[in-house]
Amino acid sequence: MTDSAKPTLLVVDGHSLAYRAFYALPVDNFSTKDGQHTNGIYGFLAMLINLIKAEKPTHLAVAFDTSRQSFRTREYAEYKANRSETPSEFKGQIPILQDCLAAMSITVLQKEDFEADDILATLATQAAAEHYDVLVCSGDRDTIQLVNDDITLLYPNVQGVSQLKRYDRQAVIDRYGVPPEQYPDVAALVGETSDNLPGVPKVGEKTAVKWLNQFGSLDELLDNADKVTGVVGGNLRAHLDDVRRNRTLNRLLTDVELPVTVAELEVKPMDAQAVRDIFARLEFKTLIPRVAELAGIEQQMAAVTSAAAVPMPAAAELAASELLAWLEAVEGEVGVTVLTEGGQPTRLGVATLEAAAEATWTPELAETLGSWLASDAPKIFSDAKAQVKALRRVGLRVEGLAFDTIVAGWLLRPSFPDKNLADLVDRYLDEKLPEADPTQLVPETEGATPGQLSWFTMRVTEALRGELPESVARVLTDIELPTLLTLADMELAGVAVSHGTLSTFSAELGERADAIAQQAFQAIGREVNLGSPKQLQEVLFDELQLPKTRKTKTGYSTDAAVLADLQESNPHPFLDLLLQHREATKLRQIIESLDTAIGADGRIRTTYVQTGSQTGRLSSTDPNLQNIPVRTDESRRIRSAFEVGEDYETLLTADYSQIEMRIMAHLSEDPGLIEAFNSGEDLHRFVGARVFAVDPADVTPAMRTKVKAMSYGLVYGLSAFGLSKQLRIEQSEAKQLMMEYFARFGAVRDYLRSSVEQARIDGYTETIFGRRRPFPDLASPNRVLRENAERAALNAPIQGSAADIMKIALFRIHEEFMSRDLRSRVLMQIHDELVVEVAPGEWEVAEQIVQDRMGDAADLSVPLDVQIGRGPNWNEAGH
DNA sequence: GATTATACGTA
DNA sequence: CGTACGTATAATCA
């Protein structure tokens, strides 16, 4: 490519290429855990590294614009004036990118009043004069004019920065039909919309090139404009000044005074430590080795990257008594790993940061280690819950849980939780956890043993602790870890569910669904799959000619809300039958999935996913017990199948009433809302009385419905549009309602606004207890993304604080049941509700404990109201 | 067989 | 154009 005898200068337009990378790379994949966006930085550096590797420049510089202002804007105020505001999340990446370049010892140039391209032009011209080979890398077309026999342009493809096209003199002629020095003439005629430089109307590249070839030069063309025929000729004559102005502005300066000479741009050795530090901070794991290779400093980099890469210790295989002695000799924390098969322990490994030991699981081992496991001796797990459960199945309890790497990792980045220890080792240690290749019968690579896994757990813990803000660390130890141990017991307990009740109901619903389907087929004269949205669209919109509804990706929606609307505007028996069919089959689905989940002992055991939400809530899977129907009388029959277990007396349900609105009252300190909760009056009646300026006694059901929807909607960032849709009222009325509401409860609005504002500043939201959730999208240039983030950010502290409070109440109840030797036990958590199985004779004490611990879980400026119910099954207890 | 889209259950 | 979840089915992809 380049003459190896000659030095090669590579000059790069940092701004334009980073900007392309910014739009080419998905921001979600390129954000650090504290919310810093890095897609532009990453994309630019990846490209630059490839470029250096391929071109091996001897001299190198990157130029940046200083601002939107330059001598060009002074000459022509409208220059680039049409460009939308540079997204702030991109702007923020530029200084960091410059820091990266500095660490890599790459010269960064920028100069007030000049654009990056002028700097490129100056350097390129000087270097060419000094017989360098020059490579100019820019995304700005104006740099085409620089190309000559010594200067080659590397120009990114439209897709982004992954492909650079090489323009030498011939390539420019082939592509544009004019030599490089004439390209600015073409550009001047055509104009540049992105720079707000209008050209001659109706003149594109083709016409411009034709004219230039015809007249020989732009000056000749402009002097002889009257010889150009047709409409475009007229246009040309009307826009001569525009063309001249364009030509002036698109000429790059080649005499910008710079603080360096070309010779001084010689490639220098990198500061390995600085590169490692900044790349680590930006979480650019994969770039570190690439840079190192490039700079020929693998060894230096390896030395620093693996400064902590202590060789993995071999785990000593010990007998039970030896293992106990080993553990008792440890002063501080111990990493613990329990391997399981079928929910039973098979191996156990322990480790400190220095050494590891392990043993195969035997009854003797259980006997020997039981009291150590149940002691306060601090233990650290990765994903403790399943292991704690396995130990409980063989009769052992775990106490002294001091850390869980998976839970800690989730608290740090709830949006992208790392699923296992290997992920954490990769992210926080930048090493690979040795894993056996599961596809090979006799794996070539050995996986880490349980002792070694514990050792990695300890090292990951050390790294995570360095990253956990204090408030988040408190959430871990004060809320999550006690909750984890409680959830293990709840999952093991399960809940008794009556197969008979479910199967009777299921059969009934099956028959009904079939009958409804037959009627529905009659109504439209043919059979379709009622479960297929696609087929339904044909029926509704083609055959029945019903008006088109809300658009979806693949057509038009047929969801329940849409069908109900259609039924109102265009009544048709098929619509109602379809809705009924949906309802019956949906219930049946839920019942069937529950039924198959009933275990041999008649109980269903769910798994609570502690790291499954972004707000701090739990989720429940396999089966999900947090979405059991409740809204209709009929669906509640499912809940009646959830029964008190054998040897127990009754079920107890306890739920927080309006906990989110209470948190809102507390956080906003709105005097009206606080008074509402302290008054003992029904919340919506109280609010309704204020909003509609009537006596509480005179609040009509319609008023109550409206303020209730408004109150609940607030927590989700509801708009007037959404409120009007839900209440089926005019948008103007919804707007009016919101105005009245905020006139009386203004502090609520102030709080919501300021909390989003604070999140924009901090990059994250925080619950009352210090749980954080990052929101990088609050700075997004994309309005949809940004507004979604705003609503989520508004909701997160409220939903998250409620989750915190419930978790605190939950584990305190569990702990008190245990410490008081009660048999009663918590079975389920449904966000703001607990279901407890009460042992005979324990009702009074259990009720008191639940009431008290839920009531005093948090000290808010309003009371926490707890509703308790009792019954032989969930349905009756829930009333 | 795995993935995507739609729909719908809960707080 | 209302937050947070999990799951079932049909349609579509490889």
C-alpha cells in the first residue's frame, strides 16, 4: 500500500467518526454500570486500533472541533445552523475519548475558531510537502478535496465506522466523475443540507459534474451561466451567490497555525498503566488486549491487567474432620460452594483468598459441618438460595450469610444482571472462569472445582465491594441477604393446592370454551383458530369489515380493549363470543399450568427470582404465583384451590393498603396527602372531596373512580392522554382533572418533577433505603427512549421503596416466627401481600407478629396500613 | 427447535 | 402516549 521507505502520517477527524460510532452502536450494550455511555468512544477506538494495525502509520494525530462556532459561522451565520442540538450523552463522551487518546500517547489537536477538517488539511498538506504518505480519515465529504498522489482519504461507509472506503485520486474520479480538487465545485453546486448550505435547486451530482466537464471549471461555468439552458440554467443564474458562498465555505484551510510540527507526531509508546486504568473504568475489556498487541506491550499490559491474577490454588481434598479443622482455622470470611444434583448436595468447596479445600458430600460431612454452617461464621456464596435450599433438604441450616456475589452484581446493575459466577469473573476480574466443555464426553479443559469456585467467589466479592456504594452495600446486608434466607424457606414450604378443585374447574371451562367456539364459528360462518391473532384479523377486518384498530407490528390489534371498543361502535355477536372464549381459555391455561405444578405432596413450589427485576421487586417463576387471577368472581375460584395444608389451622393473608401512594405522600411531603392518610378517611374519597371541592360524604362513585385512576396513574407517569383513555373521557376533561388534582396536591407534582431531574443529574434513582437504579436513557436524544426512561425513573423510587419495605417486613416476620419457635410460616409474597400458613393455636400470636412487623417495617410520615384476612383457602382469607 | 409477536394474568 | 413482572400460543426463522 504505502511506500515502506516513506513515513506515513495518519490524521483522523475524531468528532465526525466518534459521532458515527455513536449512532452505529446500540447504547444499551455500551454503558458502564454507573451509567456512562461509551458507544462513541468504543466505536472510535475500535476503528482506530484496526486502522493503526492495518496501516502502521509512523506519525499520528486526532483532531477535534472545539465547538459549533468557527470562522465559517462568522462568515455565514446559517452555517450548520439547521443541525439539531448535539445529544448531551454524546458530548460527554468526547472529553473521555480525548483522555483515552492521551493515555495512548496519541496527539489530540483542536483549535478555537477552526474545524477539525482544517487541522487535517493543514497537517496533510504539510506532510505531503515533506514527502510523507498521508492518510486522512474523516466522515466529512469536504475532505475529498485533499486527495492527491500523496494523500489518501479513508471515508466511512454509510452504515457506520466498521468499513472504511479508500479514496485515492483515481477512486475519487471513478466515484464522483471529477478529480478531487474539483469536488468542492461539485459540492458547491449541489449544496450540503447537513451544513445548511443550499445549492442550485434541481442540481445534483450528475448535473454538476456534467457542467464542470462542459465548462472546464467552476469559474468558467459561473461566468457563462447565461449559456446554460432550461429550468436548471435559470436556477443556476438565480443562485450564483449561493454557489460562490458554498465554494468559499467548503474550502479547507491549509495554513492553520498549529502547536506541533508533523515530525512531532511520531508514534510514541503508550502509558500502559494509564490505558489499563481508563479502559477498565470504561469497562472495555476486549479492547485492552487489542491495544496491548498494537503497541507491542502485551507483556507490560498483561503484567498490569493480571496484577491480581493470582494463580488459581489447587483445592485440597479433605476428610470431614479435616475440613472442619480447616474452617475453624480461618479467621475471616469463607467462600462456600455447594454443588448439587437433583436438589441434593454432592460436593462442597470452601476457600479464602489464599487457599481452597473441598470434600464430597456424605452424611458424615453433614454431621461434622452442620454447626459451622449454622454458626455466625461469615460465609460468602455465589447465588446462595439454591445451595441453601439443598442444605436444608438434608437438614442443615445456613446462618452468617455475609455476601452473595450474584445479588450484589444485580444491585450494581439491575438492568443487566450477571447470571452466574463466570459472568462476574469475566466482568469484575477480567479473567475466564475455567469451565469444562459440556459438549465433550471427556472434556479437554478441566472446570473449576467447588473449592476453586469458592476462591473465585471470594475474589469477585473483593472486587464487588470496591464498587458498591455504601448505601447499596447496606441494602445488600440489611435487606437482600436476610430476604434470601427467608425465600429459601418459603420455596421449600410450598403451598397446598387442591388438584380436585382445579380439575373440576378446568373441565367446566373446557366445555364452556368449546361451546362458545361453536357459537362463534356460527356467527361468522366458518371455523378459525380463535387463538390466532392473524386469523382473527382476517375475520374482523376483511370478512366482517370492522373498522381497523390500533396498529401493531404485524397488522391490527385484536386485544381485549380493542374488541370491547369495537363491540360498542360496531356490535357483532362474534366479538362478545371471542372475548368470552379468551377469558375461558386463559383461565384454563392458568389452571392447567398450576395443576401440573402440584407436587407429590400436594404442594406447589415456586421459585422467587430475587434478581429478576429492575426495581427491587421479587418475581416468581415456574409457576408464577404472583399473577393468579383475582379480578372476577369466577377467576377467584382458582384462589380457592390454594388451601391451608395438613396439620395447619388456617391461611392468613396480609396486605399493605395503598402502599405506593403512602410512599408518595412520604417522599413528596405533600401536606394534603399526608393528612388524607392520617385522617383515617378512605383515600379516594378524601382526595375526591378536595379535587371536586365537595364534602367527603358527597363524593359520588364517578368522582371517586376518577381520582382513584389519577392517583394510581401518577405513580406510573400517566399523561392526560392515558388518563382520558382509561376513564373514557375527553382529553380536555382529563387535563382539567389533572390541573385540579395538582392544584390541591401540588407537592406531589413538584416531587415527581424534581425526582426525575435529580435522576438526570445523578444518572440513577434511589429508594428510601438506598437501592439504586441507573437510567442512562434520561440523556437520550431519542424522545421515545428518553420519555420512557422518565416514566420509569419516576416510578422506580416508589415501586422500589415499596419492595424494600415488604422485604424488610417479610424477613422480620420469618425470623420472629423462628425465634419464637412457631410452626406458622410465610408461604407466598405477592408484592404487597403475604400469605401465611398458621399452625393450630398460633393465630393470635401470628396475626400480631404479621401486623406489627408489616406496620413498623418503615418509619414514614404516614402510617403503614395492613389488612389481615383469615380463611381455609386463599380466596376466603383474602376477603 | 429456537425466536418473535401478541395477548393477558398480577401488583 | 402507564410502571414492574412471567407465561401461553401462533407464527416465523434457521
